[in-house]
Amino acid sequence: MPNKKSAVKELKKAVKRNAANKKVSDKLKNLVKINLKQIKANDKKIKEDYTKTIKAIDKATKKGVIKKNTASRKKSRLMKKINALK
């Protein structure tokens, strides 16, 4: 437990930020999982959901939840799998 007043405040801020980042990353993981399931099932609706996933990845990158190269890698791997369906 923090001793100083400023340390208590920083702890509260860290907890809040952690919760917000977790929410974003959980949503991102969920969307990627859905896309992978659709790829396995050879679903035709994959293109629409892929755009939602890309948007979520870009937002997470902008917020600093994931790094730029990680975002690029995730997008690239998903697109590679989608293009392999054709």
C-alpha cells in the first residue's frame, strides 16, 4: 500500500487505466477469435467482420494497448488466411 498521497493517487489512476486497457484488449482478442472461427467455417460474412477487427486493432494501437508492429502482424496474418480461402 502506498504511503504518500501522490502514490495513492497514481495507484488509483493505474487501476483505472489497467481496466480500460483490459477492456480494449479483450474486445480485440474476441474479434480475432470470431474471425478465425469464420475462416475455419469458410463463412462468406468474413469480409465485413474483418473490417471491424481491423478497426479495433487500429484503435487499440492508437490508444497504446498494443504496439504498431504487433498490430501490423495481426492484420497481415488475418488477411493472409482470408486470402487463402479463395
